[in-house]
Amino acid sequence: PNAAIPPATRHGMPRLIDGAINLDPEGHVLDLTPNARSCLRRLGVREEVNGAVLAELITEVIQDQSEVDEALPVVVMGKASWMAEVESSSGIVSFRALPLEQEGERIGALLLCRDVTEMRRRERELMTKDATIREIHHRVKNNLQTVSALLRMQIRRSDSAEVKAALGEAERRVAAIARVHEELSQTVDETIEFDNMISRLLRMAAAMATTDQAVETAFTGSFGMVDADAASALAVVISELVANAVEHGLGQRGGKVTLEAKREGNQLDVWVRDDGCGLGDKPLNGLGTSIVRTLVRGNLNGTIDWSCPEQGTQVHIHALVGEGAS
């Protein structure tokens, strides 16, 4: 082979299991190894190969295939150092051509071939599974949005202030989970870049809280990548804490709610702070508080505590998220 040709291509180094086919300058097969013969049989080439034009044999087995690698003719004739894959109804084989020269004159080529049928089949299965998972998350998101819309309709039809408040809280929780599934429907992984959605979630939770006063929200730090199960729980917890800060911490005076996150490996610390009137003698035994405690302890394997700094209220969550968190 030409010394200027790199020893490896974007497809990787040759392997011991590769078959080898020796071609003359016109593309006739001079000889081939047993592994190469097996690769050709996998494609459906049954006739005698020695002395035949390889390009013609391959053309016969792929003539019913709709997609053909554009580099295939150059590769199977051994005219350029490149790779191409051949797919027939019975298998897939990759070919790598190494043109051979003698004193600057092309005298043929060596073709390395490898049966990649199973590898490509697994790749396609994974792609199908990824697409299915994304579609499931998309449909779950749509269903949750439908539930959220039904709750809003019921809120408008109700004359009871208590019922409206309870349904409003339920709608907020459903919307937070729907936001997570919306993010999951746009990725092939079962993890979320939580920072991308937290700003919208923060504004949504503050806007849906029952207050007529101006509320400012801010987010600092980073959550990093969070797996799907932890993301759903974390979204509901943050939504609940922000809503409580707006409704009970700030009340009718308005103010600011700050969310801060700090991530080190699987360890996540989150602070939700408001500059309101503080806890005072308010009991921490409401439904929202119970939901938050249950999710933090059960789904996030963490702890939560409330405190009153110089002004307002602070909630600190320590949780385990990401791979290996459970």
C-alpha cells in the first residue's frame, strides 16, 4: 500500500477477524481468505468468486436495495483507500480498500471485509427503542397537559374558594411533572439537563401561586444532569416550595424568591429562600409540606429542613441524584 495512506480510517483499525480479498487492477478476484468468503456468502454471493469481478457479484445481491453507499463502486474496485458498507437482504458487510502500488504503478488492491450484520441490527434496535421511549414521554406529557386543562376548567366552574385552591395546587403539581416529560421527550437519554428547564419551572410555579403582588424569581448555581425519576420528584418539590414561599412567605406584600443549587457528584444541595415575613408560628403540617417531605425522603434519598435567617424563610434540601443515587 501507498505509504502516504494512514493506517486507520474513521472506522477504526483492521482486526484479526477481517477477511481479505486480493484484486487485480480491473477488479477481478485473484484470491481470498476463508473469512472473506464467509462475508460474501453472508451477503448472498453463492457462485465461484475467484476470477470474477467483485463489483458485479456485489451488484447482483444489492440490486433490490433502495440505499447504496455512494463510495461503494470506488471501494469494491479497489481504486481508493476508503470504506463502504454493503447491505443485502441477508446481511451487512463493511469493505475497506487498500490500493496496491509497485514502483508508482497501481497493480491492484487488497480489500478487508467484516460482517457487521449483528452490530447494525443492535444499533437499529437501540434507535427504535430510543424513539419509542421519546414517544412515550411525549404522550405522557400530552396526557398530563390534558389533565391540567381539565383541572383549570373545574376551577373556573367551582364556586368554593377552598376547592379552587386545592385544584390549583393539584394543577401546579401536574404541570411540573409534565414539564419534566416534555424535556425527556426531546432527548435520547433518560437524564435531563435540569438547569435548562428550572428557570421556566421557577417562573411557572411563582405565577401559578395565588397572589396578586409582584414576585421576582432568581436562580443561581447548577443542578447538572438528573435522571428521570429524580427529575420528576425534584420538579414537584421545587414547584411546591416556591409556591409556598409566594403564598405564605411573601403573602400580600410581594418580594423575591431565590433558588440556589450546588452539585458535587451525586450530592445535590438546594436552597429556596424568600425575603418575606418568616415562618413565625405557622405549622409545617400541610398537604404540600407532607408531599415535599415524602418525595425528598423516598424518591431523592435526602433530607429537608426549614429555618428563618435574618429575614424571610429558607428551605434546605440535601439529596442524591444521578447514576448510583438509588
